[in-house]
Amino acid sequence: MKTRTIRLAAIVSVTLALLFLAGAQGLRWFLERADERNLERLAALQAIVDRAEREQGGAVVGSHLVDLAGRPVYELTLRLPDGRMRRLRYDLASGEPVPEPPLEE
């Protein structure tokens, strides 16, 4: 608990220092860029969801962004028409499916 409080205090201190140094203009620029990145990711996710539903014939019921060896990948949970669930991975940058790694024996 104590390390968590210290870590939080450090994050707040660094944030305040950056605000002081960068000023309101710097903060506005940072927030605008963050919004642009989020919009790009949302657009990519929508395209990936559409593709997965079209190709697999089911409905996406969940998604989250994961780091796969330094590569951002959306992991989707798809409910198939017969009720089974399937997990799929799609590369964020290309929108292409990411093959499942082979099972180790």
C-alpha cells in the first residue's frame, strides 16, 4: 500500500512538472494527439469487427487490445451461430488476422 501511494505521488508530481513546463498549449497539443490516436484505433477496431463478423458468420461479443511481441493486436471474442465461442486475433495496423501459435506438445 505504501509503495502504491509513493508511486501515485510520483506520477502526480511528474504530471504537474510537465504541465508547468509545457503549459496549457503543450497540454492541449498532447490531448488532441491522444484523441486522434483513439479515433484511429476505434476506426480500425470497427473495420476489424465488421470483417470478423462477415467472414466468420457470428457476432463479436468482446474485444481488447493486447501486445503480441511488441505488436498491437485486437483479440476478439466471437459468438458463432451455433452458440460456440471463438477467439480471434487481428493486427491493429494491417487489419489482417494473426495466426494462432502452434500448440506445443
